[in-house]
Amino acid sequence: MVQIQSRNNRELPQTQGRITRVDWDKVDRSKNAVKTFGIWIGIMCGSSLVPFWHYLLVPSFFITAWVMAMDKLNEPARSEGGDGECPQCHQPFKIEKSKWTPRITDTCGKCFNDLEVFIQTANQ
Ligand SMILES: [Zn+2]
């Protein structure tokens, strides 16, 4: 169960929604890490073609690749997305897939209200 709050108007009462949690196992995490590392190394190779700036870009993308890969390796779960009710227009909206964090930001597709989705760790 998640609580949904409007970021544009905090006075509005919170509504509720549901999202699906998917736990990564060790193999998935390593795959994610390798994939992320590969993407950033690809960007690094691309940046080596940029004149002059490659002196700066190549090492910084190399560091980014490691940092992002390590981040993926430590990511315990992700959110598969879900449904909720918009606190502003009371229309159902889809919660996007994202990292599993206590607070997910999203936008209502109907009234374009900025929303915050709070995951309640107690009822999982
Ligand atoms: Zn809305």
C-alpha cells in the first residue's frame, strides 16, 4: 500500500495506491551491474571522440561507470509500477516503474499534478 500526496497542493488529502515490488536476486543484480557498466563504457568511448574535452570526459565517465554499476549491484529491489488515485483530480493514474525507494515522484497523466508516492514499509 502506498500513500499519494500532491506536491503542488499539500493541503489536499492523501490518496492510496498500490505498487508491485520485485526483488532482485544476486544473479539479476550482477547482470544489471554489468549492463549499466557497459552502457557507461559505451558513452565513455563515444566521448573520446570529442576534441580536447575527452581528457576530462573519458576519466569522469569511467568513474561514473563504476559508481553506477556499484549502485546497481546494491539495489535490492525495484518497483514494477502500479496504480493510484490522483489527490487533485481523483482520476486513476499509473505509477511508473522505478527504483524501490521510500519516496517516488510521479506526475498525474490527467491534470499534470506533481505527485509524491510514499511507500509504507509496515504493510508489505
Ligand atoms: Zn490528476
